[in-house]
Amino acid sequence: MVPQDLTSLLRSTTVDFDFYEALYKHFHSQPELSCQESQTAAKAASLLRSLNAGYEVQTSIGGHGLAGVLRNGAGKTVLLRADMDALPVKEDTGLEYSSKVKMRDNDDTVKPVMHACGHDFHVTALLAAAERLAKMKESWSGTLILLFQPNEERAGGAQAMVADGLYDKIPIPDIVLGQHVMPQKRGYIGCRIGNIMSEADSFKITLYGRGGHGSMPHRTVDPVVMAASVVMKLQTVVSREVDPDQFAVVTIGSLQAGQTENIISDRAEVRVNVRTQNHEVRNKVLAAIRRIVKGECEASGATKAPLIENTTKFPLSVNDEAVTKDVHRSFEAFFGNQFDPNTPCSTASEDYSILGSSQGKPCCFWFFGGTDEKAWDDAEKKGRLAEDVPVNHSPFFAPVIQPTLSTGVDALCLAALTFLKKP
């Protein structure tokens, strides 16, 4: 199908968006943490089956992952992916359907839970696309896979599904496609050839001191001071060791030590997150972090060497050139000037590409905006986009439902139909 044919086909086939808007509110109000997405997965599986469109539904893959397969004759096999998990964030949007959920996390702590990254939009859009594409079966040919992935936020879900025999249960796709709602103006669609999302590495660093009474610091080795030195020195890695023409971020997301003010702890934990878009830069940054941590511990008289543990790793997400060019043509024809084919590579990270790279298959990923147009324009006029437009993982992150949802559905359908051509 040429892009113009796709546009006509898509505009002639729709779904009941009132139903899917209500479904989105349900998912938003009932978020589930990574590796605990049981009710979200059950709802998605039930809805796929209820379409009576011929989807073969496989559940409990790599945890709560599931996939629906719609076989519709000869042609390519296309996989559309959505992630399902939410975050340990207390929602502060004030929405009538805001989350009040609390869950016990894997560290055995009860935490508030929020869909602060938009995965509720991803799941809802993929379910709506499932219905819409099924209604168009007479107009396309091939095999469609809808994959609902758990545990994206902790970088484990895609690999867990593959390791659990995903491709023994469903066909190996020729192309893997995915999307993410972002703090851009509603209706916006952005994509690019090449790097689309950053590589990420996270660590837990344990620093060892000698504990004691707060009134006798000379009898101790204070890990809080040691940790403070480490944190401050790590701020120089990007500013003084990385070429200004290259991208890198080093973030200290957590520093924990001690329980009360009159006891000097015997250890401190520092959690570090690194983002890069170049393997050479990544290696340099990680080596600098290890050097600095070890050096600061030695300078502080640490009682033993620091323990540096890898906690999560996201791969560099790269959009295949040939596949992405085809997607671009379809998006340009349908979205017009709302489509940006040169969106900047995101500083955020994703694990979806493992679904393709593990099989040597090409991927394409894109972004769609969810910020109210007036709120965006007002913030841009005041030069306050960073301050006034909530980003993913913020307790205020609340994309407007429409046209955000319909944009996400349109994009999924367009991208799939680009490759599901009649022979």
C-alpha cells in the first residue's frame, strides 16, 4: 500500500473511542509496579479475546507478559509492543481518576504507585489498534503480533520474555515497532533514523566506614562524608572528562546512610544512573566512575574496598534505516506538518529493542506528544517549558486524553499497515 492508500484506509475505519478513553482511565487509576502487572495483563488478555477476531493469546511470558497473534495470510510478520508497568511515585495531578494505589515493592516497602511514564496510554492504544486492525483484515495480509511487556522500568521485561521462550510461543517478527508518549505538544509525532534513545547503566555503590557515637567522630570513619565526596567528584565526570560534542549524563538518584542523628553509620549506599549515546563515551564514563569511587574511598580511609554492583542496563535504541524510511513516508502522508522526521535522540532509555536485536531483526520506535496545546504555548511564550510542562516520571505527569490516545492508535496502525501489504 502506498502512504496515501493507508491514509484513506485508516480514516475509513475507526473504533469507539469513548470505550477506550474509559479504559485508559481504568488503567491510570489502577497502576501496578514492575513484575506485578497481573491485573493489567489479565485485562488486556480478556479484551483481546473478547474481540473475537482470531487473536491467539499467549500469557505469562517472562512474568506477566502476553502476546496476541493474528494470522491473516501470506506476508510479513510485524510486532507492535506496549509496556505495562507503573512507577513508585505518589500521584499529584489532581485528576478525578488519579491513582490512590499502594503496593509492596520488591524491597518489601509499601509505596504509592502511579502511571507517571504513560504506559497506561501505551496499553490502551495497542488494544484499540488491535480492534481497528482486525476490522481492516480484508485490506492487509501477513501476521500481526501485539506484545504487552512487563517490567520495562527496571530494564528486565523484554529480556525476560525472550529468555522465557517468547519466540517458541509466537512467530519471530520481521519488524519490531514501538512508541512512547512524551512531554511534547499533543498531536506531535517524532521519529528519526539511527539512535533514538540512550543507553543506560545503573549501579548501587556501597561505601564502608567505621560506625560509632556522633560525639566521637575521631573514633570512626564517616561514610556520609565519604559519600558526599564521591557525589561531588562524580559531578566532574561529564563536565571535565567527556568531549563537549558528546552526550553523557551522570545522575545520583539516591544516597542513604544511617538511621538517626547521633550515630555515625558504618556504611552508605549511593545509586548512580548513567546515560550515553556512544559506546566509547560509555566506557570512558564508567571507568571514571569506578576510578573516582575507589580513589575517594582510599582518601577517606575506608575500612574496605567499595562494592559496585550493576543493577539495570538498557541498550542503545537504534532505528533501522530502511524500516524507518518506510515508516516516515506513511507518517508524513497522514500527520503532515505534525510529524518531525528528525526528532532529537532522547536522553531516556528503553529495552524494547531486545525483542528485535535478540533475533537479528530491525526495529523502529517513535514518540507522540501529550501536552495540552495551550499549556505548551503559554509555557513556550514565557520561556518556561522546563518548569511548567511536567515530564515523564513526574508526580504531575498527566497527558491530555485526546488527541493523545487517537494519535497513538493512528501511529501504531499506520506503521503496521506500512509492512502488512497485500501480495
